[in-house]
Amino acid sequence: MLKDILIPFGFFALIGAILGLMLAFFSKVFRIKSDPKVDELLEALPGANCGGCGYAGCQALAEAIAKGEARTNACTAGGKATAQKVADVMGVPFAGITEMKSFVICGGCDSATKKKFIYEGLNDCISASKLGGGDKECIYGCLGLGSCVRACKFDAICIVDGIAVINRDKCTGCGVCVATCPKKVIKMIPTDSTYVVTCSSKDKPANVRAVCNVGCISCRICEKKCEFDAVHVKDNLAIIDPVACTNCGKCAEACPRKIIYNILEDKETAPK
């Protein structure tokens, strides 16, 4: 009885030992040698694997930098600190970087805009946008179904009153939400910018008034008030040049619709 148990047990143990030795042998024979430089770069990168750099993850970016196929400041999520570390690893001068963060260029929340219909489809902005451009009368507005929320790996976005709100303290500037938004209302702006126009509509003023209480009506008052040539109305929409803007705030004070927004005075809260 015992013999009948031990013989099969010994047989399988022997097979297991032989296979283990074979695996150990072939793992050394076919081992892919890793580049020490890549390992150092991985240590320098944040490890978020957000894809904001355009590569599949930090491993792919590290390999590309090591080969000279990617810039040392390609990691948008890591900012200046990461770019400096990567430059040090590669032994090259630090390449300057303008730190950017995402911002929703739309203030058309549910309480300020009109709806075309009641949407009861998938809770996804991309799907909703294919149905007549979405449920909002303004074809340029945020749909507020949270595709950007789910795409963000840093828990920096939430939906407030039917519109996406970004927590700039949590935002790393990876840009994944920008690529996800079907309406293209999420833009990257420099971190040192203070004022931004919270509207993306290029519609005629009369049409904007008819569908949204917080849309730009291209009155050009902001453009006239700016003493630094930093505000211009193009395609019925006021745009602030962050380079020319001195953050004086006169455009915001003059705006009759109060849609020129001081980011530093943001009172809304995204995820904490």
C-alpha cells in the first residue's frame, strides 16, 4: 500500500526536479540582458504608467530615452523634478520644461445650459457624443458623463453639476484626459497661468445666448480692456494668450458674462 503511494510520488518528484533544472538552464541561456541605464531611468520616472508621454508605460519610455528615441523631458506627469533626474541619468544638460496642467474650458453645467433630450444610454461621453453630439443644446459643451474621470489615473477629476472639474493639486499634466474627451474641451495650460476663458463655443452670439447662460458672446469687451494685447476674439470666442497675459485681471472684471475665470480663486472641489 505504502509502496503504491511512494513510487508515483518519487516519479513525479523526479520529473519536477528535471523540469526545474531545465527551466533554470534555459532561463540563463535565453536571458535577455537588461540595460542598466534603463533600470536607472525607471527609478527616476514616477512609475504611473499613465501614457501621457505617448508610450505604453514607464518601461517603454525608459527604453526609448536610453536609445535616444525620446526626449529626457518627455515625462509630463513627473514635471521638472523628473526631467532633471532623467537628464542626470543620461548625463546630458537639463532640458527646460513648461509645466502644464489640464483645465476644462467649459462652464456649461446642467443648471446653466439647455438640453435637447433626456439621454439614457451608456454612461460614456464618447458614446453620447455619437448621438446627435450629446444631450446638450451647445454642441461644444462638456457632456459630463465622466469618461475623463475614468481615464485619469490620479483621481484628479470629478463631475459637479454635469460638468468635469479638475483638481489642479492632484493633476500631473499627463494629458490623458485631453486625449479622452470627445468634445475637446479639456486643454493643457501652463501652471503659472491665472486667467482662462471657460467656454469653447464658436457659435454665433445669438445662438450662444439661446442655449447657455455662461457662454462667450464675443462682445470683445475683454479684448478692448486688455492693455497687453493678450486677449483676442477668434471664431466668436475670446482666447487669452498665457505668454502675453500679466494676470492683471481687468478682462475678468469687464466680462459681462463672468466667464473669464481666475484659476487661483477656484472654489469648486474635485476629489481630495
